[in-house]
Amino acid sequence: MMLHRRRPTPVSLALAGLLSAVLALAGCTSADDSEPAASSTSASGTTAPAADVIDWTDCNGQIQPIIANRPGSDRALTFSCGTTTVPVSYDDPAGPTLQLFLVRAVLAGQTDRRGSLMVNPGGPGISATDAAIQSALTLPVDVLQHFDVVGVDPRGVGLSTPVECISDQQKDAITAAEPRPTTPAQLDAVFTQAQDLADGCSEKYQDALGAFSTVATARDLDRVRQALGDEQLTYLGYSYGTTLGSTYAELFPDRVRALVLDGAVDPDADEQAAAESRAQGFEAAFDAFAANCTGLVGGCPVGGDPRQFLNDVLAQAATRPIPSSRAGETRQATPGLVLTGVQSALYQPGAWPQLAQSLASARNGDSAGILTLADTYTGRNEDGTYSNVIDANVTVNCADTDEEFSAATVRGLVADWNVKYPLFGAGAATSLYTCSVWDAPRTPLPDRDAEGSAPILVVGTQGDPVTPLPGAVDMAQDLTSGVLLTWQGTGHTAYPKTDCVTAAVDAYLIDLVAPLDGLTCPA
């Protein structure tokens, strides 16, 4: 079963799991995640407070050693960690609560401070607290001189009362499964796997699964904004983070100061259109990788026909899974793990050399590189445990949609898309079945025009394999105050990768000077 990432996230996960390590060092824990989120008592044992409060602690001493020697770690940064509570249901604001976890990064010597810049890296399911730390190391210093950088793990994600209802063994099975199921038996196995996953999560959380919707998370953001003391929200969201940000703008248009929505998810595409666009985007990304590799002066590690080379590796892994030279590794790479590793690397051109070398090594009998790429995508740790990125990804995606697809419909789409998109079509089609058997309340995403909002900057990349450019065009057109900025580059998301985009975004964030609608930045 292909991961149901209809709204994927950047693969830059260099700090994935960082905060878990921080809390272990500090002797702290997140809210008790052994209880269902909507149990009769709250995560903190109290009802939601009348006013928002963040309980901050100094975690600089824990984070600084972990980021030491990373690019940007020489900046004069200090870090604080915090917790706050929000209602499980905003229909019952004084009822049971969830605990959210936050990180704030502050650069010494700030001048003319504008407030907080809240960041979300996408997913859904990727930690925004890790993203805040990464952003503090990589965002332009001009931005850090005016803003604290704040990340709050969305409800159910990371350390914010994490949803955990899929076992590590199930996750290993999901990623190792046939990635291009086409036979009746293979498709039956996919449907059974999806049903087992849904049954397990429903049994543990019951109706509480419905609490982890994007609409609820957007309401959480507004409470955090108030607790931070900001009159309006300044926000930087990537990929799924554009869905969250635009939902916030729809709910609270008068509370928007500046929103940057980079790598916009198409708000007009239904589930089927989004899945097909994803398959098409990854096929195009693989072709771009192949063209780049075969054009290298020193030669391409995967030969003159990278697509055929990949198909040969997949056939090899199907016949005899490929072992790994990594110390202590007991897994062998199946076709599912190989294609997951490929998909992981296609997010950013910077990972293409690693992909070429990993495929060449796999062909020679060593899957260590391809397993590393796959694990980056799925949140698997070296000890075989996983983050809750898969649990949260499925839970949020399914809370956000009421569309359903029958097994017969999915079988028909598999037959069609496997021809159109031979690497990624079948997996994209079967992903549509995941939420069809999900047993939980739904809160579909609202239409989003955010009428009455300040200008909202939507950024799209011409060669984005994950959230193709038409999605950004649609988002900017749908938002009454939307302003479109296009980068003619390649890869998932654009800021701050190039001077033109960076200058436009910085001016907007700092001084609220939006670029001309339709501005195009060269690659």
C-alpha cells in the first residue's frame, strides 16, 4: 500500500526526531499518548484554560549540542521549548484537551521586531518543531533579525499528543509491499492491508480520530498566535502547510498579517485528480533525474537508460531481495523499498547524485543507500522504530475528506494509470482506497477564498514533482487577495533557494511589500 501522501512534504529531514532526543536529554515527555485523544479527561488532567498560556522552558542547552557543526549553527540563537493545551473539540471549548508542543528560536540582536514567524513543513505528519530549528539555521538572517521563529507540532503530530495506531511491523510491511500492484491477488492484499490499518486505528481511538483535522489544527494555530502575543499571524507553510495556512486564512481572514504558501497543494483538485497529478509529477521528476544523470560529463552511474536500469533493479529485488552492508541491518530491499527510496530522492535535485549511486550499488548487491533514502521518507529510525509520521499522515488526510472509492473503481484506475505512469501510477491509484475504509468522523476542507484577508503570497515551482505548478496557480486565483510568484526551477518548494524568490519573500514577510502578481523568477 502506497503511503497516502496526497499532500507530501519536503524530504529535508536532517533534524527529524531531534525534539524527541531533546526531551529525552531534558528528562521531559510529551502528553501521555497511551490514552485516546478524546478521552473523558484531558492530556493535562484539566479542562481548556479560559486564556491561552504557553509554559516555556529553556532548552538551549539541549538543542545546541545536537545542532553543533551544522550549517548555520554559528548563528547566535537561543531556543525555548513550550507546551500549551487546546480543546479536543472546538464545539466543546471547555471540554477535554490536547497538549501541543512548541519550539521558539530567537536570534540575538533583533531590531525592529515584527513578532513571530510560525512555520509548518508539510506532510501532514512532519514535525513543525524540528522545522523551526532547521529554519533558524537556514532562513535569511534579515528575517531572523525581525522575527522569532516558532514551530508548533500540529495535533497528533510529533510531540503534540501523537497519534500512534500503526505498529512498526505494519509500517515495515507497508513500505516493503509490492509498489505496483496489478494482479487480483496483489490488489486484494492492498485492500486487506488498508482495512487492517483502519480497523486498528479505529479500535484504539474510536471517534477521537476525527479530532485530527486540518480545520481543528487551523483553530489551534489561532490560539497559539494569541498566546504568543501577536495581533495577527505571520506564517511560512510548505506543501501541506499551504493547505493549513489557507484554511487558517479562510477561518480568520482578518487575523492574517502575512502568509507565504510555498509549493501549494491544489485546492480545486479532488482526490482522484490529486492522486493522478502526483503520479504524473513523479514520472516527470524521474525523467528529469534521468536526463540530468545521462548528461553528466563523467558518465551516469546507472548507465544510458536510467529507467530501464531502475526496472532491472526492481526485477532483481522481486526475484531476490537485495541485502544491505549497513551494520546491524537485517532487512533486504524489496521492490517496495527500492521505489520508496527513489520517490524520496525525487523531491529535490540535490538528492539525485545519491539516488544514482544508491541504485548502482543496489544493482551490485548492496541496498544500504536505497534503504537510507527510503527510511528518510517513512520516518524509520536506525533501531527499527518509526516516528509517527505515517500514523499522522493517514489520520489527518482521512479526517480531511469524505470521498470514497470502491475496490472496483480502484482496480479500474490501476489498470489505466499503470500504463500511463508505469513507475508510480498503480501505487497512486491504490492510495485512494486508504480513506475509503477509514472509520472516523470527517471534517472536509472548506472552500478557501479568504475574502477580507491581507495579501497572501503563493509560491509555485515550474518543475515541482510533488505539488505541480497548476496547484499554485489555482490557489492564487481562489484566494481573493492571492499573489502568485513562480520559480522556473526544479524540485519541491522554492524559498529560500534562489536570490529572486528570497528577495521577494523577505520583502513581503518583513515589510508587507508583496511582489507583482505573476512575477516569475528564473531558475
